[in-house]
Amino acid sequence: MKDWIALNMTPGVGSRVTARLLEHFGSAEAIFDAPRRELALLRLPLETVESIVSRELHERAEREIESVRKLGGDILVLDDGVYPALLRETYDPPVVLYVKGVWAECLERPCVAIVGSRRCSTYGQNAALMLSRELAQRGVTIISGLARGIDAAAHRGALEAGGRTVAVSRSTGCAETGAVAGAATRGGGEFGDCRLLTRHRKSGVRRRLSMVARR
């Protein structure tokens, strides 16, 4: 896992470069074991090659694992057997996924994604709220992005119905979505800790974190 997290932190390595490296070397471990000359042949930036060869980010990756676990979260990597199958099949899946809550149980049920504008109309918010509430009442897991507007309404509708909702986000959003997370916790649910999201956003590294709320 540490190799995957270090790779995800490496400058110049996004999802597409990671895919190219994995196709060439076969695993994250093999990438860090590769000689400098072979990495250079792949036309990677010099900064990227130096970072991989020196393994300079492995210590930071170790601290990352410890910090996430202290917050009650977990980390999934792309070759992990429990990594969400449908997400892995997308053209640009996150290399590392930070998760918290009963996400696996939620994703075993039928799922519907409801996403939309942050600056939406009152009608749009009400429509998202009502739709997600009715779907959640029928056992459907609602997936959204924990942004203000339509996303927040979708999560709220699922929670009001006593259903389940999964949030996938790069940041904590705003006071509106923070209130949604708080409502989930007060309702006896489990929602990803916003501190985890905030810390990752400030690190300036490409991150994805999936949070789960359950009433």
C-alpha cells in the first residue's frame, strides 16, 4: 500500500501516467524498483524520475497511512480486491481512494448517482431532495459529491428517508454540506470525517475520498 500512496503523491504522476507506468512495469512496487534509465526512457519529467528513484515520499506515505487510520478511515488502492469494481472500470479511476463508513455495504445495494449545479434553483433543490428521498425509501443508495446545491439536497433526502448515501469528494465543500454530514452523525450514522478531507486538500496532492453516511 505504501508504494501506491507514494506513487499517488509523486509530482507529475496522475491517473493516466500511473496507468502507463503500470502497463510497463506491472505493479507499484516494480515502478519504485525500476532503474533510472528505464524510467527516463518513458519520457517522464526529471522531477518525477528523481522522486521515484530516491523513494523520497515513502516516509510521508507511511505517515499518511497512520493519520488516516487515526481518523477511523481506510485506504484502498487500485489493485485492491475490495476496490469498487465499477469505479475501477472507468477510463480514469483514482489510484488511491480514502474511505470511511460502511461504504462496501452501501455499494452492494442498487445505486443511483444524483449530481448537479452548486448554484441551483429552489425547484432543482426540492426535486433532488424528493427524488433521493423516494429512492432511498425503496432501498436505493444515493451517491453524490457532497457539494452545495443539488448534491447536498440529494444526500439530505436520503438521510431524511433513513436511507444510505455515499459521498465522493476532493474537498469538504461548505457549511451546507458540513451540516449534512453533521445530520448524518446525529442520526446515528457514519459519515467521513471532514478533517480527513481538509487535510488532504491542503496537501496539494491529487486525492479522492469516499465517505459514507448511514442512518
